[in-house]
Amino acid sequence: MQKYIESLSKNIHEPDARIKAVIFFLIAALNLACAALVFYTGGTKFSYLHLFYVPIIITGFYFGSFWGTVSGIISALLIGPFMPESFEPIVHQKPEIWVFRLVFFGMVGTLAGLFSELTKAYRRMLEQQYLTDPVTGLPNFRGLQTLVQSDPRGVGLYAGVIVIKVQHISEIDKSLGPDSAEKLLKTISTHFKNIAQDSCVLSRLSGAKFAMLAHQGHSLSEILFKCHEHLDHDFIVDGIPVYVEFYYGAVETSGVDSLNDLLKKAGIAADRSVDHNMPEAYYEPQFDEQTQRNTQLLREFKVALQEKAFSLNYQPKYDLSSGEIVGVEALVRWAHPQMGMISPALFMGLAEHTLLINPFTRWLIQEALTQHEKLLQKGYQLSMALNFSMKNLQDPAILEELWMEIERRQIPHYLVEIEITENAIAHNIDRIADILVAIQEKGVRIAVDDFGTGASSLKYLFKLPIDVLKIDQTFVQAMTNNSAAEAIVRSATTLGHELNLKVVAEGAETEEQFNLLKKIGCDLVQGYFIARPMPEELLYSWLDAKKSQVKRIIPGQKAHH
Ligand code: C2E
Ligand code: CA
Ligand code: CA
């Protein structure tokens, strides 16, 4: 593989033969012109001899130290023993003078050559570093790109691209340290090199992502078969067996796609194989359509945000012990111009991967707290739950805005609740610990959403200041027919109570589920059985109809616990 890189940097620096010939004739002509000038101006006593440095240095620079020395000697001989010091009267040069000049010119040529050779070697080294991944010695993305561009046939030289995603490297980096992760990557790259041999060019694109560019005449399926055969085992790092998984995405060259397009397509296919837990996936245009649809949806999301096309629905929460409605959760709705009302499940996941989630949540805070203030003014002492994503917690401006709006509207802090999914919390314990403490110090409550679906570890429960557990609806809906689901709801409730947390069951749809939740001892229930999420107007009529069952502020008092 190194030979590819070396050949690349040579290609970059060596002038081609035609340019070399032109430079050679230029030097010869300059030499002769200088000799003629010395001759016609009356011999070597005048300083025109110094002009010879120009062709000598040029030779050294372009052709190296050997030819630089030769050029110096030839130049010195041209104005050597046969060139008089002066013509009128004729005075010959003393031999020591022209011999000294011969040595000196030769040295200038050598030095010019050496200097240029060193500079070129240094540049080549830098270039190699720029094109190579230092850990595996493989070409990096730039190396691959330079290699493909160095041939006029470009990607046409290759049959297709395979992108390989190696999973669990970051876990190994965390548990065994970065040197072990590097050693593992080196071992993996050696396996890939053995597979690649002469059938393809191998590259490490980034962290745990490799690419293979298969030469024409080699089939992608054969290479993939070899990969599965050779890499299907555990690896040993520092004597410890470690588990890594390989996911492959492949695409054949099409004649129109650039290297970038091919890598992107093979990368999309590799993501597909990760998402669907398949060992390999060949790129299909509909993958791209999905990506394009998502991109389009995100673009429209941004516009919707500017044009205020979102609205909120509110879903009531029912307190099983008091029999009262005690709060609502704000759930976003998007009136899409073509698709109609679309579910947040379709777009919130996408938005949470971009920074658009922050302006969105700022809007959410404004909208939900405006509503909250109205509810309180009407005498309903209800809590308001807002769904926050991880990025929201990491943006101090969001929390500032939340505090400001709560203060400005004089909403009791304990009536505001932030819901964060268990997955987001469990995977970011250290990053969010201080932020959650600050939220709790303000008196705002923190709920773990979708409890039971996320992490395998419950460490966050004793590390972080949590107030509420929301048991995921899949367990609640299954529990009346499935004893394991019922056991999970029961244990989650006990666990929550042991930890002094309020337990909310999400997604109760039937009376049977409702009764069972009551029996189990859940604190609150939310679900279609109580009420569906409703727009503002409906919420008010619903609350008004239920008046006696809605927690109310005692007249003359502010909202209180
Ligand atoms: P979530 O926070 O778990 O919200 C509960 C979802 O369950 C809501 O779906 C609600 O309409 C639905 N649901 C409630 N009761 C029942 C029931 O009895 N049966 C069934 N089948 N479903 C029920 P929705 O409104 O489509 O929201 C989906 C998800 O989108 C939410 O799940 C939440 O993760 C996210 N989301 C919604 N609004 C926001 C928001 O403002 N910000 C963020 N970051 N995420 C939001
Ligand atoms: Ca929620
Ligand atoms: Ca939930």
C-alpha cells in the first residue's frame, strides 16, 4: 500500500520528460550565452563570469546534486584554460585560477542539488503524512482521492467501493485505553491488507471506517465473502479477547458517480447494515431517497419554525390516588402543507440530530408556558411537562430562557417538568449531571421518559437527581396479556417508590389496564383511556366538563404543592 502513496508523491513533484528536455536546452543555451558574453567582452577579467551561477543553480535544482556538479564543471571548463584573461593584450589565466573556479563552480552545483534534494525529500515526507493515516499507514481519504485523480480514467479503473464500519472501537478505547484501540485498529488493518492484496486499494477513511476500492476484474461479492471468512472471530488486545463487529456497505461504479458519490453511497449502505443488523448491504437508490426525504423534511422543518406552523397538543395526567387531573404533557403537532398533520415521531428524531432542536425548544417553551400561565389563571393547578432533547440541556441559553419565562409568568417552578428519554440520560450521565442538579435546584422537576426501553444500566438513578419515572407504553399496553410485562410495570413501580420517585404509566388505553395500574400502585396514568392529546380549545372544554376532577388552586392562594 505504501507504494501507492510513494508513487503519488513522486507524481506530484517530478516534472515530466518534456519539461525536463526544455529545461535542459535552456541551461545549455544559457551556458553558451554566458561563455559568448565572456568571450566577446574581452575575457575572464570582467565580472560576467558570475552569470554562470544561474545555469549551475538551475541544473542543481532540477536535476539534483550529480548533474549540478557536472554543470558547474562544464561551466568552469567553458571559461577555463582556453579562455584568456584578456584579449588585448592576450593574457592567459593562471592555472590555479581556473582550477579553483572549477572546484568552486562544481561545489555550487553540488550544494544547489543537495539543497533541492533535501527540500524535495522534506516536501515528499509532509505530503506522505498528509495522504496517509498515521496509525495504519494506509492512505486516508485525501490519499485515496489523490490516487484516483492521478489516473485520467479516475474511478473508471475500479469495479466498486466497499465501506466497512467497525463497531465497538470506542468502547474498547474507553475500557482499555487509546493505545489498545490503536493496536486493535492496526491488527484489523493487517487483516484487511491480507484480504485486499492486489484485488483492491484499502484506505482508512476516519476513526473506525475503512474503504476498499476494488480493481476492475474483481467482484465485490468475492471480496465481501473473504472479509466475512477472515474477520469472523474475536480479536486479542494485550492478552484480552475483545469483541468487534464489522458492517459492510457496497456499491458498484456506475460511470457517472465520482469517488465522493461512491463513498457516500457505500457509507449509506453500511449504515443500513448497521441499522438492520445485517452483515452487508448493497446500495439501493431508495436508501438515498430516504436520506433525501429526511433532508427535505428537515429543510421544511426549518421553514415551519420560521412560519410558526407548529402547534401543541396537551395530554392530561391523572392521579390514581386522588382521582384528579394533575398535569398535562405538551406534544408538538405539525400541519405540513402537503402531508397534513404529521406525527412528531416522524420528524422529532431527525430534528434532534441537528441544532434546529434548540430554536424549536425555545418556541416550545414560549408556547407551552403561555398556555400554562392561562391554565393557572383559570384556577387549574396543573403541571406542564416539556419534552427536552440532549442538545437542549447542553445549550445554556435554553435553560436561561426557561428560567426567564417561568419567572416572568410567575409560574411555580415545581409545576414545570422536563421529560428526557432514558436513553439520552443513561448515555450522558457525566455530561448532564451538573445541569440536572442546577435544574433541580431551581425546583423544576425531571422525568425519565420511556423508562424501560433504554439503557441496560440503571446507574443514572442514583447518580442523577430524578423526580419522576414514566414507564414506557409498550409495557403498559402488553401487561394485561403478558405476565412478564406486568412484572416489569410492577417492579418499575416498586423501584420508583423505593427511590422516592413518582411513577407515571404511559399509554393506558383500556379500563382493564387502568384498573391494573391502580392495583399495582402507580401514582399517575396518562393515555387514551383518560384522554388523547388535545389542542388548546378542546383541552379547555374537556377540563371545564371535568371541573370537579381537576386539581384546582384554592381561591385566595397561589398554586401550591
Ligand atoms: P413521548 O414523549 O413518549 O409521548 C407520548 C406519545 O405517546 C405521544 O405521541 C402520545 O400521543 C402517545 N400516546 C399517549 N397516550 C397513548 C395511548 O394511550 N396509546 C398510544 N398508542 N399512544 C399514546 P406523539 O404525540 O406522537 O409524540 C411522539 C414522540 O415525539 C413523543 O413521545 C416525544 O418523544 C416526541 N415529542 C413530541 N413532542 C415533542 C417536543 O416538543 N419536543 C421533543 N424533543 N420531542 C417531542
Ligand atoms: Ca414525553
Ligand atoms: Ca414516553
